[in-house]
Amino acid sequence: MQTAALLVSDDLILRSEIKPVLNEAGIVCQCCEIASFDRVIARGKIECILLDISDPAKFSDVITKLRAEKFNRYAIVLALADDAHRAVLSKISGVNFIVSKSARLLPELRQALNSARALIIHEKRRYYRHPVELIGEVFCNGQAASVKIIDLSARGACLDCNGLSVTKTLQLVFVLPGMSQRLEIGAAVAWTKGATVGVEFTSVTSDSERALKAWLREKEAESPALSWR
């Protein structure tokens, strides 16, 4: 599983300079204009976002929208800044790295990507869905029903609800493979496709959280897909 990046810039020359650097790092880069940011970011999960927006007010607005977005709020953000705007943009909350748009652009970008590596891998681990075949219980509408859990991550799961009509919020109870402890997790429906329902975890008991983290650590150790590339 390669790392996905989004380069947001109206400068075609800048795009052509940056994409090879990302490719060298094993990062798949998608580009879009500033006006298309909202539409593109809603399409799927992106681990790294590079923003080329010199207007501090517009930059701040984009960061605010990103951090409020459901699936990409934890993306690693690199700001591409002219020296004249660098100090202002660095003060905006939600920016992980500042890269100078000058003769230092490419070496600074390589250095920032190297520093961002651990953060990006950490986020990929939080979202990576491990395939499972589990039977769990869903409590909603005052009733309990059996569901099949298709995959599982630290932040959510995919369920086969077999036509069950689920509410926006529900309680999910299941036992992980190799464990005897019942996990109890509050969740919210993020998307539906036929009988398949994607849920985002909203509340986890302390015991359930410890058990889930321990299980995920074991799975991550087995999964080469969680590498930088």
C-alpha cells in the first residue's frame, strides 16, 4: 500500500518540480487546483497534503475545512511558502511542516518528507483495515442483531449487516480472534453500500481499547503493507 499525497497548487511549473521528488519517496501524487480542493478531498483517504496557498486567510480556511473533514482530518500537512509568507503561515494551527518556495525548495521538501515519514506511517496504521471474519452484535433501535465484521482498524470497521436497517449511531460488541474478552464500542455510520456499512468508532471502553490496540500491534507486525511505500 503506497502513500497517497495531494498537491494543491495552481502553479503547473511547481507541480512538475515537486511530483518527481514525491515519486522518488514512493509517494503517489495527485494534483488539483485550489478551487477543487473540497471536491477532491472528499473522494478518499490521503495521508499527506502539500498546500501552495500564499494568502494566509485562504490558507487558514483550507486548513480549517481539512481538520473538520471526517476521513482526512489527521493528514500530514506540508505548507509550501514564499519567504515573505513563511512566518505567518507557520503560526496557523494544523500545519506540520513548512517548506520554502525558493532555491531551497527541493532539498527542504526531501528533508520534510523524511521527517514526516514516521507520522505518515502512524496515520496509515490507525486507518489500515485488517481483513477479518468475525460475527458480532449490533445494538440499535433498542434491539440486538448479528452482523459480520469484514475488516477492522483502530478507528472503524466494515460490517455486513445483511439487510439490517441500522441507525446513525450504534453499539458494536465482538470478540477478536485469539482473545476471549468482549469488546464494546460505540460507533457512527460513515457510509452504506447495500448491506455493507462502514462505521467510525466514537467511544471505546478502556478495557476494549487496550485489547484492540494489542491485537492491532500483532497484526501490524505481520503486515508489510504498512511500510512507507
